[in-house]
Amino acid sequence: MILELSEITQKLSAKIDLNEEKIEKFTKKLQDFFDILENRIEIADKTEILEILSMLTTFKENFISKSKWEALVLRSLEIIRQNLHDSIYHPFSTYSGIGHVAFILNQLYEKNPNIKRFLYSVNELLSANLQRYLRDSQIPELSTINNFEFIYGLSGALRYTLDFDDDENMHSISSQIVEVLLKRLHPKSIDGHIIPGWYYYPSPIELESLNESAKNGVLNYGLSHGIAGPLMTLSLAYNKGICIAGLKESIDNIFIEYYKASYRVDDVIHWAGSISINQYLGQEKIDTIPRRMSWCYGSIGILRAMYLASIYMSNEENRFFAVNELVKIAKMEPNDYQLSMPIICHGFAGTASIMAEMYIDTENDVFQNMAKKQIIKCVDYIIGADYLYEEENSKRKVELFCYLEGYSGILQTIQSFLKCGDNVHKKRIIII
């Protein structure tokens, strides 16, 4: 056994009322996962090794052997350092990029200050890459791609740099990102119509799930790839004192667009994930159907971003709106969320994370109750999982080491809920 799990066992019983049989099965699955993790390090790809390091950091206190933990962390760091040397990471993305590396190292730094030099060298690399990209941001092609989103775009990098606002270089980078985002989001005229500047031309893969007219441009309202990311990060920048002309107006305009684009089904608010320019102009119909209550594109993720933005902007009207709508969603039956997977992206873990954060912020029990229900679903899924069988037989529904779509994300979500603590991924998925 690698882990000592008495604390987790106690909290599984106290916080989510699991019986002894389920607790025993869950803790065995957790031990099994770390056995796989130990053997995976040498063959992990560039993203998996980051998730492995994050798991090691999250569960540090549960390791029986400190020297064992240190050895696994050291080997993971060596592999990441080599990956950086080989330039295989995206220049700044917070998913499979230098931004991702920086977030994970910053998480580890809080528990192991000895990596300070390594972390700061990665921060310098990230800064240099961002400056290079920002210099090229005036290239016309960049004004029609989705470079503002937070997974692969600038708002994700901005969320990271804003945590270093006492660093002169990082503060400068944050200000530059805000300036570029404001230019990117500035309204544009298309065929005599004023369109929000955050329209973009979708990739061929994205087009497969959209209507024919989407090839002429789309507006994306989601949290994962849409305008919710910039809404939250720009508001945080404003709150941290980055005062650039047009910033507040741009944030206000995004809120207005969210109000305009919303619709209700049985008094529950929804947004279409992406809509075409024709749909935005009212030339084509939008399906006003109940949609999945997921972190990535669902109302729950969008409303969390709106809630945080309203806090950062000290806008009580927008804050009241977001909380009120989230309360309605928290009172729904879990089956009406249309979720079938345990993952962060569009599953139980993502919903649980947001509901748990809303409880921490508001102390409204309705959020804690729903978070608990979703966590129980996550635990039940883990108990029934066969990690290696799925992989060996090409039946992988849930990745092993992927925060958004994998077991590592689910397990860290459960651990965070039990400890009522933060993990770096909550910032990386911008729910705090």
C-alpha cells in the first residue's frame, strides 16, 4: 500500500454517509489507482505526467512513505523538465501547454518550496512566449480565430498571470493580455450588422456538431471554449487594478449579451452552446430545449462565471441574478441534469465542484446538498471502475490521467470536497 487513508475513510462516512462496504471498496480503488500511477510515470505522455504530478501533490499527506513521495515527484519533475527542453508543450495554453505546467508547479511549490527556481524559470518561459504571441496579435487572421477562450487561449493564461500581480513582469504581461483581449472583443460590422467581436470561424471538427451556416462564424457562450472565460478573467483583472480604457464597458457588454441570449424551460435558464451569426441575427431559429447542466457549456458553468465576475465588479444586481438562477438549478432532480459521466467536463465531478464552491461562498445548504449527491455518483462510479481493463480492451470511457475527462480529475474532486479545500485546478478551470 502507498497511501494511508484513515482520514479519507472518516470523512467519507461523516460527509457523505457512505456505509463501510462502499468505503472499503472506494479506498481500495484509490490504492489501485496509485499503483497504476507509480508504473505509469516512465511511459506517460506530456499531459499525463502533469496530471500524475498533480495527483502526487494533492495526496501528499496521505503517503505512508515521505521518501517514496519525494522519489515519485522528483522523477516526474525530471520528465517534465526534459519535455520543456524538447519544446513539446504549447507556448502558453493552460491545457497541455506551458500554462498547464506553470499551474501544476505552482501547486507543488506551495507544498515543496524547494522547486522555486524551477517554477520561476517556467514563469519566465511563459512570459516570453506570451510576449511573442501578443506582439503578433495584430495579424488579421488572429481576429477571426478563437484565441480568447481559456483552455487554449489567452484568458486561461491571464488567470495564471493575475496570481502574480506583485511581480512587475507578470503584471505587465497581464495588462498586455487585457489590451489584446479588448481589441479582440471589440464589436465588428458584418454586412451592415453590428456583431460582438468574439465571433470566430469554427474549426472543421467543431463544425461537425453545428449547422451549415456556422461556417460563416459563430458566437460561443460556453465556459470551456466561449466568452464566459474572458468574462471572468477580465473582471478579475479589473478587480486587481488593471485599469484600461474600455475594460468595464466590455465586461458590461458581455453580461448584456448573456441576458439577451438566455431562454427558459420550466423557469430554468439555459443558453445554446454555440450559435451561428445567422442565428444571432434572428435569421435562423435556435432550439430552445433543456440542455445538459455541465461545467463546459451548461448553465451551471456559465452562471458560476457570471457570479464570480459580478463579485469582482461589485455588481449586486448581476450577483443576485446568478445566485438566484443557480439555486433553482440546485433544487432540480439530479437526473434532470442530463449527465451520464463522472468527469469534470460534462459530468458529475464538474457539477459537484461548482455546487461546492457556491456553498462555500453563500452558505446556502441547497448547494451543499446537490454537491453531495453528485459526489456520491462519482464515488459509485469509481467503485465500479476497472481502470486497466478499459484501457487494454479499448473500452476507455474515462481517461486515466486527465483532469477534465479522467479519473485523476474525479479523485481530486472527491478529495477536495472531503477536505473542503482548494486545489490548483479550480483556478485552472476558473471556478474560483
